[in-house]
Amino acid sequence: MPPTTFTNARVVLPTEVVSGSVVVAGGIIAAVGDVAAVGEVIDLGGRYLLPGFVEMHVHGGDGADFMDLTPEAFRTVARCHARHGTTTMTPTSTVGTFEQYRCFLEINADLAGTADGGARLVGGHLYGPYFRPEAKGCHPDAAFLSPEPGRDAELLAFAGRGLRTLTVAPELPGALALIRAARERGVLVTAGHTYATFAELRAGVEAGVRHVDHLFCAMSDRARLRQTQAFPMRAGVMEGTLSFDELTTEVIADGHHLDEGLLHFAFKLKGPDRLALVSDTMRAVDCPDGEYWFGATGSGERVRKRGGVGVTLDGAGLASAVVGLDHAVRLMASYPWADLPGVVRMASLTPARNLGLDAECGSIEVGKRADLVAMDGGFAVTDVFVGGVRIGR
């Protein structure tokens, strides 16, 4: 592959935006800044050049869901989100059966490291077996699992191949042993769909929890816990997430799940180095409004895409997001309290670091993979490159 030079760019680095060029050779960033052009020249005409987005939490897109459990469904979702600037992703499951979870991990193992015309797949996010059922949100009301060492071992055997992230409600019986076992195998353990108390979350952190899924959504807080104990009032997962420095977290910045106030609150308290942007999308991304399966076709949950978000069929609750990470970057960048390098870190370097991938992607730095996104002045995606190769749009 001959070298390529991106010139006349506003290059978004981790802490600043600079005018200059980026040279790519062999799919790797070779030079950044005021450098001479070599090879093919791509003149960006003053557009922004960002690191490719790293997606920690995504279920589907373009009509496909990872729980459809076919390689083509995985590739379809990866190509869909690449159009929105995502160049690395962890496919995320929904609540299903044990056999579905195992098949999900097998496909992740087979496809790990591949980027077939879309985002690079880097191992699965096992999401659903270990939820607290009352906190399932819009997930299918299927076979929730309680931690059990023998059965857990079958899933943890995929660590280092098809399993990169595991979500656990830390208050479940046996959860702490599962968290420790997963951490010993190098898996990122997150807390999600949980009504844990502050003390139960702290125990989870001590066991190895290092991240919390979609802040403010499907989690306990003081108000929820007061429904079962009037006094003394107790802190829950929301307060614990904001309190523990060991914990990173994520927000769904689609303009529907959280208002500006909550996004500002999270940004101020956690900061862009401990707060990631996620899409948490279902299969209706880039599809018309209507009804869709959330999870496996035929055995998931029926939800509706309406007005730029997923909702339950009765319209009373949210049911996943339907926009890519470019929308989140665009929204966050519109707020006067959020600096652009910080916003971009939330979509790239912070999730890459959480996943243990920051040595190879997540920022525009010499020696890292040439995963790049060109955006215009309104932060609309114009071009996407995975390993220096332009992705078809």
C-alpha cells in the first residue's frame, strides 16, 4: 500500500486541534503536523481529521442485530457503524439463552481482528446473562443466569478470543466470584442493569469492576432505593459511579436518553478521560421508522423506531438508540461547556483505553493504526479510513 498524506486538515489531537498534515504508510500513522507530503495526497480543504471512534456498547444497525448470530449480521452492523465514523467495536449481546450466548462468543472469536469493509471487530461484550431481572429495561424477558462456576467457566473460556467485556449486576449471588474470575482472565468487567446499593457496588469494584454501563439508565440511585427503605437514605449505583475514581462510565448522547443537564453533570464529575460515548443502538440504525426486533429475530423484544429513538411498543419508555457515534460527537460538540478534544477523546481514546487498545488506536499519534474520520465544519462524516483504507459510504 503506497503512502498517503492528508493535507490541509484540522487535526484533532488528544488535547488540541492543529492545522497540518497526517502521513499514513502501511496502514500506520507515520507523521503528524507540519510535514512534507508523500505518496497520494488527499486535500481535506480545512475539514476536521479525527481518530476513528471506538464503540464499547452496540447491538445492531442497518437491519441486523448481533443476536441474529450469523457472520453476515456481524459484518452488516460493522459496515453500518463505519459509515458513522466507528472504526473499532465490541459487538454486544442482548438477553438470550445460554446457547445463544455461546454462539455469540464463537462468532466473535472467529471474526476477532477482522474489518471486512467496516469497523474492526475486537471481541464481544457479553451483555445480558447476569442482569438483575427487575432492571432489564427493554431487553427480552428471556433466560437470565445466576453466576454458577461450572457454567460461567464455559463462557469465560472465550476470554482472550471472543470475550473482551462482561457486564454483571454485582448484587447477584455469586457475582463477586464471577467478577474476580473474569478479571483474572483479562476481561473488562462492567456493572450494568443493576439495582445494587453503594456498598454492593463498592464490593464489586474491590472484586474487579472497572466500568459502569450507560450512566443514569437501568441503575439504582437514592430515589429508587428509598422505595424499599425510607431511612436512612442510601446511595446506589449512580452515586457510586460518580464517586469511585476506579470506575469509568459511558453516556448515550443521542438527544433522547439524557438531556443537556445530565450530560453536563456527567462530563463535569467524571471528565472526558473517564467518560465514554456509546451508541447503544439496535438494528434500526439507518432504517425507516417502524417496528423491529431488539435482539434475535423471532425471540427478542419488539420495539419501535420513532422520531430518532427506539421506544417500547406502547410508547411509554425508551428502547435503545438508533443513531451512530457521529451524532453523539456532533451533539456534545455543540455544547459550550465541552471542549472538542475532550469530546473526541470520549468517542475514541477513552473507550480504547478502557478496552486495553489504546496502544494501537484511539488517537492520531505516530505508530498507531490509521483509523481516521474526516468531518466537515458541522461534524458530519465525509470519509472514513480503517487501517488507512477508505470505507465505502
